[in-house]
Amino acid sequence: TDAAQFTKLLEEVDELGVNIVMSQPVIDDIGDIMVVLINIAYRNNLSIWECMYHAYNDIKYRKGKMVDGIFVKEE
């Protein structure tokens, strides 16, 4: 189910966070997250490409600046 996949996604994101904090390699964590996201997209008749394109179109004209490595949108 989407709910089960979402639970799995949270577990994988938590593992990523632990490895970032511990300065450990993150390649496996990122791959696992991508697999879960692909599963959720597929279950909803979407492709990762469609999701990325949709997100890009939402943000491509946003204005803002980087503050300590984080993008902060203009109001």
C-alpha cells in the first residue's frame, strides 16, 4: 500500500540522516529512498520523470537566496 511504502520511506530517510550525522557513506540510503519513491510513483500511475517535471515547474521561477547553504524563498 502507499501507506506501507510511506512508512518504509521514513525508515530510509532516518537511515540517511544517521549516516549524514555519522559522516558515513550515503549512496545506499539515497538509492533505497529512490526505490521507495519509484514504487510509490508506480502505484499511482506516475513516473519519477513526471514527478520531477511537475516539481521543477512549481519552483523554476522562484526567487530567493542561499543562507547557510539553504535556499530561502522571497516572500
